[in-house]
Amino acid sequence: MHANVGRRLLLKSLLALPAAAALGRAGAASPYPNRPIRLVVPYAAGGGPDIQTRKLAELLARELGQPVVVENKVGAGGILAAEFVAQQPADGYTLMLGASTHVTQKLLQPGAKFDPMAFTHIIRVGVSPAVLVVSAGSPYRNVADLVAAARRAPGTLNYASGGIGSAAHVSGAAFASATGIDVVHVPYKGSVEIVPSLIKGDTQFGFPVAATAIPQIASGKVRALAVTSASRAAVLPQVPTLNEALGRKDLDLDAWSGIWAPPHLPAPIVARLHAAVLQALGDPGLRRRYAEMGAVLAPTPTPEAFSRLVADETTRIRQVIDKNRITIE
């Protein structure tokens, strides 16, 4: 009898070993995150989107209890950043500021080694118009002046962008198509180079995003002629929309950005990140900073909602590209 009891106890102990080992492994593993997180930004350091993202990174670090380190990876209109992040482990330690620009780039360059829909879409952060600007010393006081000058001298006016397929490129191409003007696209490595090119006279107009344009407008370096949003920007109430200036209804060209991660990020990490970013976006200081730069915080309520938005935006942007015959030239 004592031998049978002993055998039963031994058998129960052996059966319990795998469960105990698994529990030990689970207990030993630290919860996410347990080390610094890298946030890749496809924009140049010092520009409006970079400044906004760095502030968000500070708040996100507070929510997650780990440093969130911004890494600028500029080139090819955001393609280099997207290709890099797409190849990283899906462990939550590499994130990216994904944007409408990435959708545009993939549509214009199908061979790019990333798929906007394949990324893990965590949360949209904000929406921002571009601003049609000229140098402060330019003779063009309004959109009509600029269009008239371009028509008088076809092929002689240049417009700057932060690269082929960037928001500034799409806005400029749509503007040229809508007005029937012949102008030359001059792509730079980043949006921060648009204003210097205007000041030097290398280009005559450009469409930097509001976050980049507004500080330059405030400093008196450039003059704003129009915004590409559906309604006037609160921070630039005297500046008409492009639709107003041209008597149209189809030139709403707002850009958006949000947090993406490599494909197949585990659902618990997605949920953790979504909640942390959502909490960070509630910070009054961050909201004020975005508003001052003409942007609107517009978080998607769920990761799934962001995925649907990216899909819908792919359709919309494809229509803009096709209608305005935008190419990589």
C-alpha cells in the first residue's frame, strides 16, 4: 500500500514538471517593454514632423517606462525607413512613423521592398495640411499671381519638395494639373530643404507640411498663399484653402501619420502600444504643440480602424495619382 502511494506521488511529480518549468519561464520573462524602443522617423532632424515626434517619444517613454529613442532615417521619400523597419524583428522594439507618403511611394514605385498594408498599424497620430509658400521677397502675393506667372513663362518656374512621392510633391503636381501650368519639380532629400531653396531662389514655390512651414511663416522667411486642407487652418485663419483660391472642391490633400511596426507584431504588444500612445496623445502640451504647427491630433480608436484607414487611403491616393498623372519622372 505504501509502495502504491509512493508511485502515485512520484507520477504526479513527474507530470507537474513541464507545467512548473513553463511557469518558471513565464515568471522569468520580463513584461514588455524591458529595454529601450527605437522609433524610426523618415524625416530630417529639425523639421516640424521630427520635432512633433520627439515630443511624442518623450511622453510615450513615460507611459511605457522605457526610453523611446528617435532615429532619423532619411532618403528616397521615406522608402529607406520603411524598407529598414519592414525587415526588423516583430518584437515591439522597432517602431516607425508611417505616413500617407509611404502609401504614395509604394503606388508610384511598386518595386519598393515594403508593403504599407503589411505593416502592423498601431494608431494614427495626426493629420496635417501642406502649405503653398513662396519666399518673403517673392512678387507673388496670392495664388492667382503665381498661376499667372507660370502661364506667362511655361516651364520656367520650379517647385521644391522633400522628395519624389512626398506630400509636397503630390500637392505640387495636383496644383499644376488643376491649373494647367507647366512647372518643374525639384526634389530634395527632405522637407527642411524646401524653404532654403526658396530663399536662395533655386525654386519659386513649394508645399511643405504645415509643421515645417508655420515656423518659417512666423519668422517672416516665407509667405503663405494657401493650405491644402478642406477648411482653413486655425493657426493661419487669413490664408485661403487651395480649393477656395482656385474655385474647386477636389484639392483636399491632407497628409496623415501614425505609428507602425514590422509585420506580425503580437496582439498583446499592439494593444500595449496603442493604449500607451493614446494616453500620450492626451497630453495638453502635445496637443498645443500640434495645434501651433497647424496639425490636428486624430488617433484611431483601434489598431483595426487604422488598418482600414490605410486601405481606404490607398484607394484615395491612387485616384489622386491617376487623376493628376503623377509619376516618379
